[in-house]
Amino acid sequence: MTTTGAWTPRFASVAQTVPPNVFADMDVKVAKAVAAGADVIDLAKGNPDAYPAEFIRDVAKSSVDDPLNARYTPFDGKPAFLEAAAGWYQRVHGVALDWRTQLFAVEGAVDGLAGLFAILVERGDAVAFADPYYPSYHCMSVMYGAEEILLPAKRELGWLPDLDAVDEDVWRRLRVLVLNYPNNPTGAQAPASFFAHAIELAKRYGFLIIHDFAYTGLGVHDQQVSYLTLPGATDVGVEVNSLSKMYAMAGWRAGFVAGNPDVIARLKQYHYQMGSMVTGMVQDAGIVALNSDQSCVAELAARYAARRKVVSDGLRALGLDVFDSPGGVYAWIATPEGWSGQQFADALLDKASVAVLPGTCFGRVGANYVRLSLLKDEAQLREAVRRIGQAGAAIGL
């Protein structure tokens, strides 16, 4: 039997629930403005403008000539890479991990998060995270049919959620709590007491914690806390790390998941079938980066702190309210009175040729905020501030 007319494929339900990518959508807007002749300073992206330190690049270059790196790497990651990650945890955070059972190499934080959602979340399960949030948490929750529970972050708490304000019934049905500090988009950092309280709740109610530590090292050092430093952390959770921001290796795609050995074992089994191994020369570069004295990370943190001051001081002088964020690579800015985040972001692109993301890209709480990336040099950031000031009344200042 034959059919006539146009044929269309039948897609799985998950393919029909994938939310739009807010970053890709913004790229389209920026490209349209550039095509119309605008000289746009794009501060919407979290794409590092820095370059890996020379000693890291040198190892990557020489490793290309290693014949073994043309082959598939070990499923779990090179032993030397995992040992370097364990050594990094010990030296930088004072955490002792077994590299064989408590560490697993992944192609960046999102790869690790996607695998964790796949093995931990089923349709109808409750997943909680702070609002504002990194959009991937929302997308993964939607794709797996989870009940999404947003914990409103509070300005008066330094953009942390009030865990004590969460109804006990929520904790009882919760399957996974996702944390992310230093935070994207706000730049907030969480003190050890916050993690300790989350661990106590996880043990009491039986849920698992995933800490997305993608911005490790890029903040006020004495306030930077690894989730795994807390007693009992590995009993109820894992931490996802990325080399992308810490060593400016975003395009190289490498990271690792650390913590609870049962979760790591299941993640490995899933990834063996559904994932790819990290490129060999990238792991070699990661080894030397993780084993270094971390001065290259401190240099990046200082660079971003200086940029944050340029933006914060400049925008505050214009009358804008900027969160004094201690970590990450973004500025979190309240909109002028009467302006939504979307309206303000659109006006900045149209009137000042400065691209930022509206807070609604990151949930509900950020409706009257925008996120501005610090991943441009100081000259461009100063120019962006100047343009915003020049636009003045046209953007509500």
C-alpha cells in the first residue's frame, strides 16, 4: 500500500517538549541587530574571552602528537586525569576522594548534569532548584516530565533561597535538589552553613543533592565553598565541576563529577552507553592545569573582580541597582522603575547597542532584572557603560 502527500517523521514525546534555548534565541537577536548596522557589544553570553594559560596550551599541543591520544580514551577518564582531580580536591578544598569510585570524567558540566538527570529523575518526580536558575535545570526537568519546584532566592539573603520557608510536604516528595554556587545568573555564593542545612534536610527526607560547581575559583576565595567539604556531603550528593570557566577551557569540553560512589557508579554505566569520552589531549591539558599551583585561576578571578567593579561602579553612578555579587562572571542588575527585564534588555540592544539577557531567561524571580556578562575586556565594558549612560532617558534612566 502506498501513501501520497508529504511525509513527516513521528517524534518522541521528549523531542516535542524541548524548550527553546535562551542563549541561541539571543544570538539571533544580536545577529539581526548587527545585520542592520549596529555595532553591538554582546554581554549576553557566558563565553570566556580568556585563553588557557600557556603551560596548559603547551601540553595540549604536544599531546596531539601522542599516538595514544588518537585512540579512544578509558571510559571513566584517564587514571592520571582522575588522580589529578582527586589531588585538586585535596589541595584546594581539603576533600579526600577515591579517584576510582568517587570521580568520573565528563565533557563539561552540562554533560554531567544531563547524565545525572537521566539516572535520577523519572516522570512525576519532584526536582527543586533556586529561582533564578541556570536554564538547563528547567529544560532537563521539562524533558523528563518532572515536577519543577522553584525555591525563590531572596535579595535580603544575598540571593539565596530560604530553605526553612519550604513546606515540609515539598521536602517529603522531593527526589533531587539542584544547587549552584557561585550562582549563574546572580553571582551569589553560599556559605558552609547553607550547604550543611541542605545536607541535614536531604538526610532527613531522603532526597539527593546535585551541586553545580561550574564557577569554582572565580569569586571571593575565602567565601568559596565546595559542597563536598561538608560532613555527610558524599552520603547524599555529588558535585559537578567544569574546566571551562576555571581554566578558560570552555571550547575544550572537560569536567568531572565527584561524590557519592553509588551515584558515580550508575552515572558511569549510563555514560558508557549514551556518552562520549573526553578527548585525550584535553585530559592531558586538564591534568597539568589541575596539578598546578592554581595561580592561573586566581589571575582570572582577579580579572573578573576588576571588571565587575568597572560595571558595578559605572552603572551605580547612572542610578542602577547592581547586586554586589561575590562570585561568578556576571553582574545582576535591577531594572529602572516601571521596566521589566525584557523591556530593559530590548531597549539596551535597540538604543545602546548593548546585548544583555532579561532575568526571565532564568525564571520568575528575575522578572525585573537583567544579567550582564563580564566576559569582555575592560575597554569594552567601559564603553558599554558609557553607551548605557548616553541612552539615558530612552532606557528609563
